Amino acid sequence: MAVIEEHSDGEETQSNQENSRNSVVEGTDSGIALEQAITSLQIVATAGSQDDSEEEEDGEEDKVWGGGGLKGFLQKPEEPWKILRQYFPSKAGGAPAWLDPLNVPRAKQGSCGICDKPLQFVLQVYAPVDDDETAFHRTLYVFMCTSLACLQQDLNQQGRKEKRKRSIKILRNQLPRRNNFYSSEAPKTDGSEAPLSAGAPLCSWCGTWKGDKICGGCKQTRYCSQTHQMDHWRGSHASVCREAQEKLMARESSANTSSSLDVEVTNSPCTAHPANTNLWPEFELIVDENGEDEDEASDGSLDGRDRVGRLLSEYENTRRLGREQFSSKDVQEVEETSAEVQHWAAFQVHVSKTPEQVIWYLRSADAKPLWPRLDCQPKANDIPVCSRCGGERIFEFQILPQLLYFFKIKDDPDSLDWGTIAVYSCGKSCPGEGYCEEFAWVQPGFS
């Protein structure tokens, strides 16, 4: 972020101050206090940039936080096939597109550590590692419990050194270029690409976890857990199941009933459209290295949420135009607020530049998240080592609170809320079969 240059001409500064009297502050300590409230939010992320502390030419601001990284935005997929697993998508909401379609995790691995219910899919980021042959394809998945009560307990669990009970989980999977599931060549761009092999059956209700349980009535519908079987039964499966049972009973006299039934169960497809209508809306996650800054949030929820946020945002805009004028009352109002409020307001200013951004990505040992709060930040020893290889984990990406808006989560005291979710993954991106659990640090919102 560019920094305001102090005036070197003493006479000019004195003249400006005399003209402004108490109504305008230019280049004073109070003005600098406003500047510091904003610049204190800069990310320590040196990877990909050597001059993030310098002013850019033509007065333009660095368009990516910390001088590097990628911004992620959501859009409805133009073509449904673009979010199928054989196209290696980044996506949010709906059900995951599992990279390894056979070794799909069971609900036990993907259950909330607090209420024990299966977690719901949040998003996935396709993030291959260029110099790692074992990670030619690589995807990280985020899941969380829909219960705010569980998330609040999670905040107390995430800093524990062992036996953490989490309501949010991160899974990583990677494949070499030559594998049993996909062609070694780039997929066709006309939607005709097909995977090399079928995947494991998924839960008919959530479309997320492995469907290793079969309905005892119709012998066809798959479930990941008894919880989802009950949810589906209360939803729409009761009548469908009875109809299926009647058809099965009508064929009991056939000598081929047993083999026919075996075929039906074996070939039961992985559900493309989960029966659960309460999954979060499905979007394609688009990565943009040079997203355009916007002056304010389109819905007004991020910029101007409070007086301090508006003042800091106005300060940013006037600085861009070369003006540094604020009333003493405005400056005093900012200075009298707590450091926590100023920090949160400055975070709002940052995210309001690209109000539709939902993630910031920069996999680097030097990168740090943009924390919306001064408290509730992890210490170095709060980030556990990789559960597979024991290596150090590094920051990879963070999920911003704007995602809540796209998921249409209600703005009430009982709904999910977060300030940010920072995802840490193995710095070596160690290979291995199946899905490896990584780590997330959740910082609550400021209210």
C-alpha cells in the first residue's frame, strides 16, 4: 500500500494549517494517526513482490494484498460441466468434486468433532504445485458444521495442542500427471471430457461423503450416516422408498431377482444432484490476479458499516486524489475509538475495494493472513505440524466473510459468522494415498 509523503516545505504546511484552522487537518499527527490505522493492516507477504512498501507509478495502489497472491470471486457456472471433477474446478457450495473419486472420505472422517453430525461442504481450491511431480493435480477442500454453537466451541478448541474437537476441517488430495482417473492431457473445453474411471457411490442426501450404507427398504439409496438417512426419510424418500419396495416385491418370483438386485446396487450412481435442498448455493470460484478495485460494496454491507469505517475509507479515497483534508472532529472520533475498532474498520476498507472477493490465496512460508481482529490470532506454535509427514505447515489461503453473503446466510445472532478462516497446509505438500487433513484457524467476526 502506498504511503503518504510528508510535506517538506515548512512554509506551505504552516500556511495550509493557518487557513484550515480547526476545521481541516493536513499532514498533522492526527492525520498520520489515520494513515497508521490503515497501513497497520498490511500483510507480511513478501513472496512474489520485492517492492510492496513502495509507492507505485501513477499513484496506483497495489491491486493485491501484500504485493502478491490471487483473489477469488464467485460466479454461477456458465456451463454445468465446468465444475465436474474431470475439469479440476475450484468451486463453492453444493457438493465437492472429489479429485480422487475412489478414496472418498467416510462421514466419520468428515463429521463435526462437537455434535458428530456430517460436515457440510464449503469450497474447494484447485492449487497444483508447479515443481512437484506428485502434486500435478492438487485440491484443498473446506468443510464446516452449520451450527453456530459448534463454531463457537471450535474457537476454544483450535488452540489446543492435542485432541482438538473441530467443527471445521480441511482435506488435501493430490495426484501425479499420470494417474488412474484422468487423462495426462489437458481436458477438452467443449464439455465432452470424461473421467477414465467411475467414482465411489456418494451419499444420496449430501452428495459429499462416501455412501457406504444402503437403505434397507429400497436397497438402492446410499447414505454416509444414519443422520442423513433420517434427514432424507423426513424429506422425500419415504414415499419414493415405498414405491421402490413395491416394485421389488412384484419381482420376487423371478429367478433373477437376486442378481438383478445386485446389479442395481452396484451400479447405483454417484448422485449428481444431492437430495438435500439446504446445501449452500453452488458457484464456480474464479481466480483473478489483477482484480479491479471498487470504491464501495455493492450492497453497502462492507463499506460504511460504521462511522469509523467510513472515515477510513474516505481517507483512502482522498489520499488517492492527493488530498488530505479531514475535520478535527473526524480525526478525534477515530482517535477516540479503540485500537480493535480501528483495526476492524481498516479491514473493512481493505475488503471494500473488491467487495465480492471471497478468498485470498498465497501459498508461501512468508505469507500471513489479513486478520480482521487484533486478538484471536494464532501464535507460531498454535499451527500444528502436518499429520502425515510431521513437516511444518504454511499459510495457503484465507476465506473472507463475504462468502456468508453469497451463501445467503441470515444476519442474525444464531447464524454462522466469522471474521476470516485461514487455511494452513503442509509446506512440503507431502504425497500419500487418499485425503490428508490440514488445519484451519478461525477468527470470529467483530460485533
